[in-house]
Amino acid sequence: MKQFKRTTVTSALPYANGPVHIGHLAGVYVPADIYVRYLRLKGEEVLFIGGSDEHGVPITIKARKEGVTPQDIVDRYHNIIKRSFEEFGISFDVYGRTTSKVHAETASEFFKTIEGKGGFIEQESEQYYDEEAGQFLADRYITGKCPHCGSEGAYGDQCEKCGTSLSPTDLIDPRSAISGSKPVMRRTKHWYLPLDRHEAWLRQWILEEHKEWKPNVYGQCKSWLDMGLQPRAVSRDLDWGIPVPVPGAEGKVLYVWFDAPIGYISNTKELLPDSWEKWWKDPDTRLVHFIGKDNIVFHCIVFPAMLKAEGSYILPDNVPANEFLNLEGDKISTSRNWAVWLHEYLADFPGKQDVLRYVLTANAPETKDNDFTWRDFQARNNNELVAIYGNFINRALVLTHKFFEGKVPACGTLDDYDRQTLEEFANVKAEMERLLDNFRFRDAQKEAMNLARIGNKYLADTEPWKLAKTDMERVATIMNLALQIAANLAIAFEPFLPFSSRKLRGLLHMDTFRWEDLGRTDLLPAGLQLSKPELLFEKIEDAAIEAQVQKLLDTKKANEQAARKADPVKAPVAFDDFEKVDIRVGTVLECKPVPKSKKLLQFRLADGLGERTICSGIAPYYPNPEELVGTQVCFIANFEPRKMMGIESQGMILSAVDADGRLVLVQPRAKVADGATVG
């Protein structure tokens, strides 16, 4: 196997139209961070590249719905996502974005280089065009009746009701989602990457030269290659994205799948403008992509074909893609709010980032889909992190303070049981390296926990608290060995649990630590003063878990209710009665959760006459209330004020129940003056 001088590690660019959840963390970002921290600990040269994917149709749709610009959307979510990663210790060297000037320049030059080498083909095709809006329609901007299940409102790429993949021309009675008019077919020209030209070398490169890739990755690549590759469009008729940089391409942008992976390169340029090429063009650099299974084809077939067509870049050495993480036996769904959002987790479990990192790694979907449950989360915390790892560290420190004034005692003569214990973890470094080098992070974390088990068993079997009555020299040897195991744990768990490892190193006063020290029994010198004991982990009580389970049950109930047929129309009311209700539009100036309430959000609105406060029971459906700031909502202005959780609510925010069970705010499609009436 070739030896490399350095490693470039990328992680999939999250799409900037929503926050991140545990599925993202488990599938991509925690594994990537574990690997990078491991390489750094070994003293290797490594660069960890991340960033937000900020172009594409879903962002334009969200912006249109909210009456804001696509840039407003990506600015909002880029910051939310970046903050979540920072809070969970995902240690990017750079976290960039695809709306940067450097990215636009890099992607444009990349395209022009391939174009100059004849690497694209130009083709004309017929696509739907909205004559009222004066633009071609992306698949998601076309709706109609599903030809398979008959459901109305199916999109041009998929029916959300039955899940069938569609083409826009499959729809019955297609309509433009922009104007509502019936679109017409119109010819348009696009640029295509002819993947079929690359099929022969891709087959050799993947199927013959990379048999070491994970079986789920290798198998999916083989399936694609066996079906035969087809040209893939690299441009779209859209006004949000990087303009296609050649004459005759007015009104066209680079397709997001082409533009996004180039973000890895442009983000590296942002960080290292003078030395970025060694990370992307030097054959002595190893390139590793961490992704989810839905991105395998792009990172193993499409992006390598792009790099090869450009001609000056290295190709990925490995793509250790994970499968999907489910939640309580059901597929994670952002539209159904069936997810554990990272910012909500930190609000409910402050300071417990490492607990979630540990559980997600223990349940990592490395070769097949896996499941996260709150009961398993509690059990792993209480029975492993607290009862094994935390318990051993606490006992070792408490006993050292009790018998040796908190100083590391000198090690005396080892007996047979001491030597047997040392043998049990003598190979921990080599075994963890073997697993980590092969991206088996779940098993590597088990090895680290086994070291804690060895330490726990050693103290339980030797019982130094009893020997203290008769043989303090023996107690000193036992405690010295126990503390050396504790120091080893601070190193072994560093890639997995960075927050608790840092805390443990502080307790042990380990100023320096290196991977090569793992397995040594002289890490803490005799006489070293240790800090007073503190718990590394704390027990999670049933009530906290029951609250999370109930939150999901409430979500499921809301989804089920929404799936039922609409309620019967209420009894008729006189028009004069309706006119008594004063419905207006206001801009959200502030939106935040109401303390001690799971359902209420507190809005502060500009209502055209001044400001007012309204409480609304939509918190479960808007996990990031700060995102609503700057948007407009409809509200009833003439309801009598009422006290809600001690807050005077001056009206009612209007919302509707979506088809997936979510409460969705009623908002104007375009921005209007604050105080505008609805009628």
C-alpha cells in the first residue's frame, strides 16, 4: 500500500436550507472527526475541509415561500449549521460556503478548463417553460397529479404521497408552482458531462484497484457501472447559482451537483491561498471523502470523472460512506419533524455532547442502516460511560486523594496479577490503529471502553481500600498502575470523546499527550499532584428520557391526525361576523421559546402601529425560532389579551396543519407593509 505524506479529509457539504440532526452527525461528521483527530494525535499532516452547499432549487423554493432572497436563506442556515458543528467538537480546519467569491471563481475556472479540453457535450432538449413567469421550470417547480397513485400535488421529480420517482412529463395536468399556469414545452441547450466516456477507466480504478473499499460503497459503484453510465447535465436554467461561464449560456447556472464538490477545493483555497495545491494536486496527498450513502455515486463516480476531465487533480483514495441512521424504528424525516435536532439536544442535555457522540458511534450505520432509540441512549450513558469509564476514573482519583494526598504514588514491585493486567492492554494501541485505519470506528471505540473495563476490574479485584490497613506499599503500586490506565484512557478516547478527554487530562495534569504514548505505563510521574475528583459523566434519569419519547409520540400523533381526511366544514357564519375579525400582517422582530413551556413561542411583532407580543403553541414545529426573525406572519389583532405562562399575549398567530402533521405559519407570499389587513 502506498505511503502518503499528508491526508485531505472532506465531509459532505450539508445543504443550507435547514438545521442538522443526529442522522447527519452519525453518518458523516462524527466519523470524519474521529478519523481526523486520530491522524492529528499521531502527528500526521492532515487537513479537514467542510462547508455549506448553498445553491439549488430547494433553496429558491424556500425563499419564495418566505418572501425573502435565497441569500437570506443560506446566510441563516449556514450560521446555524456551523454553530452546531462547533458545539459538537467537529474540528474542521475550515468551514466555508459555496456562495463565496473564491468558490464562484474556482468552479468557473474548473468548468472552463474541462470545456477547453472538449470534456463536455452540448445537447438540446425540451423542458417545461412558464410563459407567465418567463422562465424554465426545475422539476420541483412543476406539480400535478401522480400517474401512479392519483395524488394531487406531486412534484416533477417525485410523488411525496407514494414515493415514486417521476419525470415532469409523467405528471397529469402539470402546473407551474410559480404562477399556477399550465407550462409549455420549449427547447433549451445544456452542457453534459459524458460519463460514458469515463466508464472504462472508472471500472478499472474502482472494481480492480479499490477492492478494499467498504462493501456497501463498492457494491453500489459496481451496480452503477454494470447498468452503464450516461451523460449527465452540468447546467440548469435557473437564476440562483454560478453562471455557466461561456458565451451563449445566459440564464443558465452550474448544476448544484457539479458546483458543490468543487467547494472542497475552493474552501481549501480560502484557508490556504498560497499552498492549497499540495492538498489537491500532489500525488503524495491522500484524499478521503466522508459521506452518506446517498452521495456515493457523486463522490465515487461523478466527482472523480470531473477531476480526471480537468486533468490536474488527485483522485480519492477512499470513500468510507455510511448507511442511514433511523430514529425509534422509523426513517428520519425533516418534513415530518421526525428527527433529533442538534440544537434541541444541547438545550435538553447541556454539556452532554460526548454522550451523543459516544452513542452515535456505538450505533454507527457503518455497513447497514442502524437505529437510534432514547432508551438505548440512556442505557449506554448509565451502564457504560457512567458505570464503567466514569466510575473507574472517579475511584482512581478518590482513592489517590484519600491515601496519597492526591499525588501519584511511586510504583513498587509488580506481582503476577499486575503483569497479567498490563498484558491485557499491551496491544490496545495496535488494535485501535488497525480498526481506525480501516474506518471501523464503532469497534475502535469498543476497544477504548475495554481499557476502562480492565481498569475497573483491576481495582475491584485488588481492593486497595482493604489493603490500606496492612500494606501501603502494595496500595501505592496498585494506585500507580490504575492512574497510568486512566492516563491511557485520556489518549484512547480523545478521537471519540474530545470534551471529556480534555477534562480528564486536566484532572490528571497531562500537559502533553501523543498517540504513540498509548500503552505506556509511565505517563504520570510519581509525585505529580492531581486535581480534586470530578465526575466525567452523570446518570440520565428516566424523566429526561420519557420527555424525549413523549416529544416523538406527540409528533407521530400530529402526523397521523394530519394524514386523516380534513375535518367537516363548520356551520356557516354571517359575513358581518367574519368582518369583526381583524387579521393583519406583521414582521417578526424576535421569536424565542417561553421558559418552562414545551409548546409556546413568544413572538414580538412590528404590527404597523408599533409592537406587540403574541404567544403561539407551535414550538415543536419550529425548532429554530430565531430563523423566523425578519419573516412576516398573519395574526388576529383584535382578540382580547390573555395571560399565557405569565406573558400577556396580544392576539393569535395564524397557522395551518400541513399534510405531514406540522403546524405551518400562515405567511404572505410576498412582503407587504406591516399592519396590512387580510380579507
